[in-house]
Amino acid sequence: MYQNYAELELTDIRRSGELLSKLDNKLDLRKFEVVEPSLNSIFINVVGQIAPAPEPPSTMSAGLLPSKPPMDSRVKRSLISLVMAAGVTIVLAINAMISEEHNWGIAGIMLVATLFSAYQFFREREKAETARRLKKQEGRR
């Protein structure tokens, strides 16, 4: 489950039509597609299920807005990529420091990849923030 969509893993792809007919009667679907697993799904399958964050107390019934909106899934994915790239870069840098040859080539390449991941993260975060502000402004009209 994500903020604006859900991913389901089917054991038999031939039954996707049956699933669509059952969901269409219960939900307002805007899009239904069969796609390859996302990087997030593959990561969870390899590493294991990450414990979900505890649910914040419901403040909507009291008429209050939550203090912080949930993180956009694209921002979350780019943050995970950034953290993983940074971790690999650190490991490679430590390896280069302790090895006798001091080969910094791969660590340097990963540093560039980490910087690119950081750029993508900040770009996605800014896009999500802009979209959130526009949606908030449209709601006021």
C-alpha cells in the first residue's frame, strides 16, 4: 500500500481480469495495469518485510490536521536509493583505505552515483512539495 496506489503480487497472472472485476465494483479505479515488480517490492522480498511505522493517533476526528503529511512514494524510493548508494560508497571507501593498493576508482564512481542519487532525491522532494502546495491551493478555491 502506498499513498496513492497499491501493488498486488499475483501468483497467477491469468486471473488479473477476475481481480479487476472484483475491485472495480468496490473501488473508484482510475488505472489498472500489470507491471513488473517495483524495486521497492524486490528490495522487500530480498531483505525482508520492514516493520510498519506505528499509526499516529487520529486527529482528523478532532478537526485537526496531522502535523506532517505522509512521504510521497517517489520521494521515499529516491531516499532509499540515496541511502543505499551512500552505504556502498562508504564501504568501498573504507575498503580502499585499508587495502594496500588504495584503489579509489570504484569508490569515486560510487561517490558520483551517490551525488546523483542525492540530486534525484532533492528534485523528487521539491516536486512532491510543489504538487502538495498546488493541491492545497486548489482545495481552497
